[in-house]
Amino acid sequence: MKVSIYKKPVTIFLVVCSLALTGKAQVQLGVKGGLNISEMLTSGNPITLVEGNAQNMRYFPNTTVHGGVFLSLPLGKKWVFQPELVYSSQGATARPEKDYLVSATEDYRLGYLNLPLLIKYKLPVGFFVETGPQVGFLLSAKTNETMVGDVNTVRYNIKNQLKSTDLSWTLGAGYCSPFNVGFDVRYNLGLSNINQATAEGLANAPIPNGTIKNSVVQIGVFYIFGKRTFNPPGVEE
């Protein structure tokens, strides 16, 4: 089952890479990784059942990680097409908005294999901006529930309560040094509702009702193998 989950994004990435390699442009491989500041955007006043008690929850960002590979395909002197395959740990932490007789902290951990298809525009002196769509494939989804005043944590598997794919849009900017080491900052705005929880699912696991969309800020570093892709004035290849 897990193999089939990985197969779809990997196949798409390989197809895109194959098409890119058929061209005459210089294609380069890169690796990347960094931090996520992830959040779950909910509609209205999301209600979560905690031991049968309906509670209004407030969601706070989680700090997690991401990492993967990408191809850099020049589309002229200023434009670059960059398909990526990135594992991204996402989610949020939820706490009750009010005082309840029974209250808990819910730690949502969602694992995605993301496939961004980005267009980058080179600015002077190694800087760039980037944007494009991203499709995420859900690999895992768990909630760690800790009751207030208790040291024990109850873990729930909520993968079946969430949609298997997530569509988002990426906006970012960064810098690449003359030695192909660089960094970027991105915002991935979730466009699709990932919640598909049933009434039974809401009753058996601490997942909110209503709309849920991913929201992720990524701060990362990268390295591009091969020839220099950004050459500030005075730097020769």
C-alpha cells in the first residue's frame, strides 16, 4: 500500500525529468532541505470532540522539516523551470479556546510527498523569485492527544479522515551564490480542502469539522551540482 502511495509522485517527477532531458538545455540536479513553519487553516469555529465533549479549538503553527531533490532547467538567460520532489512534515498544534471541564492539546503531524513545478526568474547578483503549483500526496497523518494535567499521550491515525492529495500554490524568493549554494524562503498556500472526515471519524478521533487547508512557510538551503548557474559581475565560470 505504501509503495503505491510513493509511486504516483515519483512517476510524475521522473516523467517531467525525462521530458526535460530530451531538450538541448543544460539540466542540473540539486538537493535541498530546511525548516517548515506549518499551520492548518480552518473555517469558522472548528469543533473537536475530546472524550465526547465538543470544544472550540485554536490552531498554532508547528516547526517541522522538509528535504528533497530537484532539477534546474534553463529556459533562456533569465527563466528556469524547476520540478522538485520533496518530503514535507506539516501540521499544527490545537488548544481549546475556552476553559472546559475536559481539555487537551492536539498535535497534528501530516507527512506529504510534495511535487512543486516552479518557474524561477533570475534577478541581478544571484537573487531570484519563484512561483508555481504544488501537488502534495499524503503519506501519513497522526494526532497526538495529551490531556491537560496528564503526562500520557494518546495517538490516533487520522489518514483516512484526510484527502490523499493536496493542491497548493508556491510563492518564494532566494539567493544563489556563485558556488551554487543558496537559500530560499517560500510560502505554500493550500488551495484545496483536505478534510473528508465522516461523522463516525469525528466521533472516534480528535479531528476538527469544517474546512482544513495547509499553510506552510519554508526556509531552506540548497546545492546545485555542475556548472555555475548564477554568475554575478566579475565572476567567471
